[in-house]
Amino acid sequence: MSGMAGKEVKNDLLENHGRKVALSYIQRLSEAVGSVVQAKEEAWSYAPPKEDSQIATVGIGLDGTCMLMCEDGYREAMVGTVSLYDSEGERQPTIYLGAAPEYGKKSFLERLEREIERAKNRYPEATLVGIADEAESNWKFLEKQTEEQILDFYHASGYLGLAEKVKKRKKCGLGKYGLKKHR
């Protein structure tokens, strides 16, 4: 049920369990559980992998998306990953973080920073690599935390597609004038 919307939970409880529950109760209960989890989350930490293979790279992923929150307008939901890679480039365990939409990203970035610090302390010789889309705020954070940064595949491939179009226009004789006109 954790992946269901409130109305789906309400229908499921009625159809499969014979329980008639108000939607407002489901929403308040979900909010209360979420608050408890968030309050305890700071004390929780992920167990490191049992077999400590040689970790050569720590990949830090960061992304967000704006969500319409009815009367509150738009807020950004955030996701992050701390992925471990061995010297062969094989992915080892990954820590996944997520945050419901909030005003700003402060609490989420603090949580991600704690996980990054744990990885830095556990694997001091590893290269830290940041990966994100082109959102400037993500890069400001990642540049402070990582030694190398990579634009994610989806956005990079979009730029490559654009470059290919530019290349074709030049071959057609449009040159720099055609490019200015079509920007």
C-alpha cells in the first residue's frame, strides 16, 4: 500500500478487507508515519557491505522534480544516490535517498551530505564523482563534494543530438548565419 495514493488505499481497504476508512484519516495517518520516520532517520544509518571489496569510486547522484502541491504551489521533491564501484567499474551496494517536496532543499542536502561523509570516511582513497542533470543548484552542491562531475546520459544525449543537427546545417551551407537564425 505504500506506493498507492490515498484514494487507492481507501478502495483497497474496503474491497479487500471490508474496512470503510475516511480518506482524511488515511492522509493524516500517512503524514504521522512520515513525520516519525523523518524524525528517526537522522539516527539511522545504512549497514556497510559485509565484504568490503576494494571501492575505487563513489558515485553521487542528485536530481529533483517540481510537483504541484495544490494550494501550496510547486515544491521540489529530491532523490539522491551514493553508489560504490570497484576497480573494475562493477557497481557494489548503493544507498538511495529521497525526500518529499519541501521548501528548498536544505534538509535533504544535509542528509545526502551525511551519507557522503560516511562514504568518504570509509573509502578515503576512492574518487568521488558527481552525476546530475544541468540544474545549477545541483552542481553547486556536487562541486563541493566531488572531484569529478558528469552530466547524466539523458541530458548529454540531448546535447549530442543538437550538435548533430548543427553539423548537418553546416554541411548544407547554412554556416554560422543559419545557426544564428535557427537558435
